Amino acid sequence: MPQNTEMRYSAACSTGRERCLEKGLVRSLSKRLFWDVSIESIEENTHKRFIVQRVLERGGVKDIRQLISYYSLSVVAEEAREIRSLDPVTLSFASCLINQPEESFKCYTSRQ
């Protein structure tokens, strides 16, 4: 993964990072992402994969930028590749976002 991509996301999301650090990542994301769970029960470090999946599936551009600024693109990529179930559109988007082939995702290989 090119280093300049990581730097570009970091520079574009500096205010988002500050907001995330103040309020916590989950509280700074769109409320509709976690409508079915108690926000207080979600731990940013313990539930990384769950948070990444929700943001990729249901989040907007702002949510995705905040996710990357909080965790880093490499952590988001690592967690995204381990998700067991993504719809085809989200898989294609995630593949483009982290610049990895769809075949490198667990959800792709388990579907085959």
C-alpha cells in the first residue's frame, strides 16, 4: 500500500480524528450505523471488525474518513479482509478502498 495514500487520508481527516478522540469513534459516527445495538456496549478496540463492517456496509464518506483516521488505513484493511460476510457491492468498494483484490477477502473465499 503506497505511503502517500495513508498520508492523504490522514491529512484529509485531521479534524475527524480530533472529534473521534474527544467523543470516541462510535459516538462520532452516524447514529444510523448502530441503531440496533447499545452504543455504550461497543468498545473501539474490542469490536474493531464489527465497526469496520458496519461503516463499510452502511456508512457515508464522512464515516469512512473518520474510521480511517481513527484506526489507520492498514488496520481497516486488515479487519476488512477478515470479515466473513459482505455483500458484493460492499466487497467491491472495500477492495478498491484498500487497493487489494477481492480474492484476498475471507468473505470472497468462503463464498466460492
